Amino acid sequence: MKTDTTHAPAPGITRGRKFDQVRDGAAVIFLRDGYAAASVDDIARSARVSKATLYSYFPDKSLMFREVLRATMDSAFRQQPFAADPESQARTELPRVLSDLATWALSEPRLSLLRVMTAESTRFPDDARDYDDALANRVAAPLAQIIDGWIAAGQIRDHDSGQSSRQLVALITGQVQQPALLTGTTLPDAQVARIARDAAALFLSAYGLQAA
């Protein structure tokens, strides 16, 4: 899996000709096995380098893991989870937006990243906070902007869109990601669409003009 290369490596990490190759090989193992179970031997094999080369870029395993997390988060959150027509009607557009969000949440590397972040949040609390911030800033905040547009257009009653967008994100991601993580089962498209429609109906029952 190719990870992002736009951010500068953390102090202590050496960037060189095989840096991306090493980090991408490490990402395969860390996202599969987590931190504790990941073997340096497996990482070296995945990266197709010697252990000596591995340590020339990353002097310890925790630095390597945190670099993988940062790069994977950059990659996972770069793709927009949804888009909305500014002239759209909330009643018809919101179910589609939430369906796009569900599809985004179920795709890699987001599922593997969530699994690893959940398992390692105590060991790497700063990275867990970064993940939570990325979810708030790159998913919930853009959804709040869409809701604000509908409020301005008189389609939705005025309310705290930041709060309602976070609730919608939690409602959608919780319903689609949990079964995928716990059972390895990806929900059928029809069920994803139904979850999105039900969440939109719940939102509109609370904030639609008829609820004012």
C-alpha cells in the first residue's frame, strides 16, 4: 500500500533513496498486525530490504510505527468523503452524501487505520488525538458546511451544525465500520443505502423545517 509522502519525517528518522519503500513495506505489516505483533523481520521482508537498511532509516520500531500512522492518515483523509451540489435540496441530497460517507469509511486504508488506532490508542495517545482531529476537521467540518448551506437556503432550521454533523458522522461510521472490523463482513450496497436514508430521515425529523 502506498502511503503519503508530503509531510516531513519526524526527528530521528533519516530520509534516503529507499525511505518510501521501507515505510510502505512497514505499513503493510503494521496495518495488518498492529504494533506489538509486528515483527521487524516481517517488515524487512515486506520492504525487501535488510534489517540493517531498515534501521538506517528508522532507529527504533516506535518511530517507524508513528511515521506509518502519520503517512497513512494523510493518505486516508486526503480523499473527500462526499460532495454536495450547493443548489441541492437537503431532503434528496443528504441521503446521497451520507451514502458516500459510508462508502468512504468502508474503504482502505481507513478500516485498517481505525483498527490499529483503536488498538494502539493507549500506547500512542498523541497519534490517536491526531486521528480524532482529522475525523473532525476533514469529515465532520465539511459536512457542517453543507448543512450550513441548507440552513442559509431556508431548508433546515438554524441549529449547531457542528454538533449535528459530528452526530451524523458517528451514526454512519459506527453502523458500517463496526461489522466490517468485528466480522470482516462488508455490508451490501443496499444495506449501506438504507442506513444512509434512515440517518438522513432522523436528521430531517429533528432539524427539518417541519420540526421547528
